[in-house]
Amino acid sequence: MVTARLFDQAAEDLFGKGRLPSSIHTCIGEEAVPVGVCGVLKDDDYVLTTHRGHGWFVGKGAPVDRMMAELLGRSTGLCKGKSGSMHFVWPEKGLLGSNGIVGAGPPIAVGIGMAIKYRKKDQVVVVQFGDGASSEGSVHEAMNMAAVWKLPVIFALENNGYAISVSSRCVISVEHLAVRAAGYGMPGETVDGMDVVAVVAATEKAVKRARRGDGPTLLEFDTYRYHGHSRGDPMHGPYRTKEEVESWMAKDALKLILERGLVTAEEAADIEQGARAAIALAIEYAESSPEPAPEEALEDIWA
């Protein structure tokens, strides 16, 4: 979780200095969800993420030096410098791609779930999406299909309260999005997404259900992004108050771990020191890596 946060903070800093060729969407504040979920998964389980996916890649074990190289558009990046922040892919760890299209991940997850079932594999697929995407027709079609065919899909709904600047309170008629699972005959659970222990417990239950062949689960993780939607969005913006942001920061996932005594202050300091060193090396690796040759733009392309 510390590595995920420091990675995104470093990416923000690099963006502010004009050293990234594309924009970024950070998950600062939300780290307990991707790290908690991925901590339950096996290496060969699959994960699909959205444009706000860096934490999921860190949680699943993608190398941060190659992630940083990808952000800087270098040939040593995860996708040889071609994907930018919003389209990371790392199949070696089951990370089949980030996607900037709202609601596009769940139907793809259903296809992967069908493949797992057809091949009789002991695998699951987790698909991350947000509260804004939860009202897209593609998401509901995907949940229905996954439930009908009892596919090993875990729908990981990161409810951070906003779709860009639109409050979910203004456009969603239910208080807890997890209740929508009942319409498809699957379990739904609302989880404190700032509590990594709660995230792990809920994910373990959903993964066991999926591996037994009992079908999908909808997990709604209540969480919060501390910063704006993207780097073009002010931290608070006109759509949320400073008091609201600060109230969520008071529930910070990293603070909660310390308060519960899950790690000591000394252990936390050692963890942060190690993570900072890893991020510094990642930046050094990325900046020393070559940019792709122009002719490489036509490689690795389906036509």
C-alpha cells in the first residue's frame, strides 16, 4: 500500500514537471482496495482494471521500474512505452489490461470467466470498475451473464463517490450499490474500502465461492480518492468540500493499520524507507532507458 501511494505521488510530481507524455489518474487514498484484493489472488488469477489502475498493478506484483518506464514512454516499459498510464498490461501476473472506456471491463471479464470454466481451471477473474460505471448497461449485462453461467468473476466496485465530478448521491437511487447484486441472484456486500483487513476478508469469501463453482460476487468497496479525478482536476474542485476530503483523510488506510497495531511505528518507517528507495530506483531506471525508435510504432499491432 505504501509503494502504491508513493508510486502515484512520484507520478504526480513527474507530471507536474512536464516529464510524462500523458495524463494520469491516481489512486491515492484508495490503496487498501487493490492491495487487499490482489493479496488474496494467485499469480495465475486474472485482473482487469480501469484508468485508475496503478495500485492494482503494484498489488499484483508488476515491477515498479517497468511501470515507471511505461509512464515516461520508454522502450523498457510494460508495453514498450506505447500504453501510457491508462492502458498498462502485464500478462505475466494475470494483469490483462487497464481500460479507459467506462464500463468496458465487466463484459471482458465474463469472456475470461467463460474461458476459465471451459478449460476447467482453478482460477478467478477480478474486474475493477467505479460507481459511475455501475450504471452502464454493459455492467448489468455482464453481471447477469456471469450469474446465469455461474462464472468465477468477482465484480470489484470501487465506490469513491464521484464519476469525475458527478456525485453518486445525485444519480444513483440506492444508498449501497451492492444491493443490485440481488437482481442477478448473486451475493453482494458493501465493504469498508479504507480497511485493508475488511477488504481481504470479503475478497477471500468471494474467491472461495468462485473457485467452488458457485458463481460471481459483487463487492462494493466504499473508498475515496484524495486528489482530483485526473491531473487537470483541482484537488477539491467545485464539486466537493475541503471538509469532506479531510474527513476521509482522517480514515486513511495507512493510519488505520498503525492505530490497530498491525505494524509498529518502526516497522512502518522501515517499509516507507524501502518503498521510497524502490521508487527512486524506478525513476532512475526509467529516465536512463531509451525512447522507442519511430519504426517501433508499427510493431506489435493487430490489423
